[in-house]
Amino acid sequence: MKDAPARRTLAEIRASGMTIEDCPIRDVIAGLSGKWSVLILLALEEAPHRFGALRRAVPDVSQRMLTITLRDLQRDGLLTRTVHPTVPPSVEYALTELGQSLVQAVLPLIGWADRHHGAIRGARRSFDAAGL
């Protein structure tokens, strides 16, 4: 089977008869739009982490949100969860091959965000000051 095109336009997606539930943009990207997902993936890109190490690596994430986000990323096949038979049991998270490929795809966006962060913050300040 031939690979799908690297990028389809929104019009092409609509024309295919695809439902909103099946839309790859909505389905995949929505899972990454959470506040913590990309930061967790970046931490795991460096090396596998135990839960506590991830919590320290990702600033300000609560234990509850880290647990939920890790579960969602695992459900999407982006990371693995390995329980080691220690007392108490230790759990380690690592990127899957799919997760590693996602990180590589997201790195240009991260670079763009870093380069344009000041401009975005300035635009927000101007917008807020205008009371719009």
C-alpha cells in the first residue's frame, strides 16, 4: 500500500467524507495540546525517567496531571511504562519508536516558539492593553 501524502489540506480532508471523530488533525494534535504533553516527551527524549524524576524534570506539573498525561501518552503508543520488581515497585517511562518520531516532528515547532516567544508576548500585551 502506498503511503498517504505527507500533508493534506483541510479542504481535502473535508472532501474525503471523513467525520470529525476520524480527523487526524483533531484526533492526534488534540492529544498533544495539553499543557504538559510536549514537555514530558522532551524529558523522555533525553532518557527514560522514573515518575519522581519526571516530576522534577517538568516544572510545576502536579502528581495528578503527570499521572493523567502519562496515561494518555501511553494510550496513544508514544511511551512505555515498565514496572520494576523492587520494594517498593519502581516505574520507568520511556519513549516508543512512535514517540521518538513525534519528538523529531515537534522539534521545529519548539524552535519556532523559542525564536518568536518575545513577539508573541508583545502581541498579547498590545492586545490586552487595547481592551479588545
